[in-house]
Amino acid sequence: MIFDIILALAVISVALYGICITDNIIKSIVCFNIVQAAVILLFIILAGSTGDSIPIVQELIGDMVDPLPQALMITAIVISASITALSLMFSVKIFHYYGTLSWRELAAKDVKK
């Protein structure tokens, strides 16, 4: 379990580093998606750390993992997909309007106006 937590935190760190150094909007969106997926993975790891059985198995009623965190993470996945679609649509609109997807070029064009 400790290895899983460390791995999820490492993925979050690498994705945050990618957000900080990238100059492309699409790459930033991909890095945000990786952060979201890793946070969801970390939450599921922490929620199921007791070693109990899954809530679908009805043989052991007393020793089940709480299904609420799993339901919340499914909701987070749906919201993440919606936000990704919206941000990709905005990036297409930005490209059509400004002709670039570079953060630096967009900041320079914004200063000129």
C-alpha cells in the first residue's frame, strides 16, 4: 500500500512539473488530466486501505469497504471528462482566434492589445 501511495504521489509530482514547464495549451490540458487521474487513484487507494471486501460481494456483510468514496470518484471522473472536453473546445477557439497554442505567444499578443 505504501508503494501505491508513493507511486500516485510521484505521478502527481511529474504531472505538476509538466504543467509548470510546458508552453503548449494541449500539453497543459493533458497534464491536468494526469493530475486528476492520479488524485482519483490516490483517493481510491486511501479509501480501500482497510483490506475489506468490495461492496458487491454480499457474503461478508460486516467486512465491506465503504462504497461512498468509490461513488464520489466515479462522479469526479465524469466531471473531469466534461472539464477536459470544455477546455479542449476553448483551446480550439483560441487557436482559431489567435493562430497559436503557445502560452508565451498568447501572453505577448494580449499585452499588445
